[in-house]
Amino acid sequence: MPRFRFNPAFLLMSIAGREPCCSVCEADRRTSMADARTAICLAAGVEMDDIDPASGYDRSHRAYLRARASWIDLIRQHGANEFYSLADLVEARARWAAWRPEFAAGDDWAAEAFAEHRQFITALGGPCPRDSCVVHYPVSVGPQPEPGGLGDRAPDRTAAGAAAFLRGATVLATTT
């Protein structure tokens, strides 16, 4: 008879998949999730000081470097689009800056990701296949806003707009 091997990930998925019946049950479920994540982190060798006690997530330098490398690799292969990948990268870096400012201080994920993407596309020997890539196509490439459409609320698809977006500014295109 085969023996069952305990897998902590299955426990985590089991807890995460439960439907809460009330707010107390939901709080209990979230606490159980944090406890399970903490146990998994400890089993993986993460120091207790590097585990967020409220969520159970790994906030170690190793986790920071893994998250950073993952985002840079995503942008390296697929380019950056201000509608989702670039916004998500900026948000992920901002979260790490809030959690562990000593890791994120002076570390520009986007600049390194853009340089990696340029090298990747150059090595492929062709143009960037993503026409919404702000790394290779910083000027407007899509259809322009129609009258009665987004108008002044359209995102600025220029190099200045992409740079402002990285700084956290909301830049809107001016239409005439």
C-alpha cells in the first residue's frame, strides 16, 4: 500500500480554498494561511526575522532578489506595456520599498529590465514583436483617441509619458 507523503502546499491550498461563512471564519482562515506560510518559510530555512508575522510571507533579501529577477526576466522577454506589465512592475517594486526599504533603495528594476529587453531583442536579430512595448516604441503606435472617446484621459504614449509613468506621475496625452 502506497504511503501518503505530506505536502505543505496542499495544506495551504486546502485552507485557501475554503469558503468563509462569516467574518470570524474569514479572519480564522487568514490566520491559518499566515501560520501555514510561516511554517513553510521556516522549513525552507528562512530566518524568523525575515518572515512577515501578519501574512507569513518571506521578506528576506533572497526573496527580494527572486522577485526582482522574475520581473526583470518577464520584461526582458516580453517588453514593457504601460497598461499591465510596467504598472505591475512599478507596484511590485513599490511594495518591496515599503516592506524593506534597505533592499530597494537606489535599485531601479525598470532601467535594468529595459536594458535586458534591448539586449534580448538585439540577440534575436529582429524588431520587437510587441507594438505596445514602451522600450522600443515610445511614440504613439496605436489608434488615436476618437472624438467622444478617451479624449484628454488617453494615456501619453511618448517617451516622456513612459518616463513620467515610472516616476509615478499620471500623464495624459493632449488631443487637438
